Amino acid sequence: MPYLQHIGPITALIAGILILIMPRLLNYIIALYLIVTGLIGLFGR
């Protein structure tokens, strides 16, 4: 699925912009990233 290659950079860009606007959001973004990464690691890609 070639369109999935663009999800990472687009997500990073959106997260960066949101963190600039609302720095408090950083905690939630990092927590969500860690949870998703952990789930992908446990259940495969």
C-alpha cells in the first residue's frame, strides 16, 4: 500500500504544528505515539 508511506511524515508535520500552537499537547501526542508503537510491536505490522 504505497499511500501508507506518507502517513508518517504527514502525522509528524501535523503534530509539530499542534505542539507549536499548544505546547501542553506534547504529552498527549507522545503518549499516543508510544501506545500505538507498542500495539504495533505486539500485534505485528
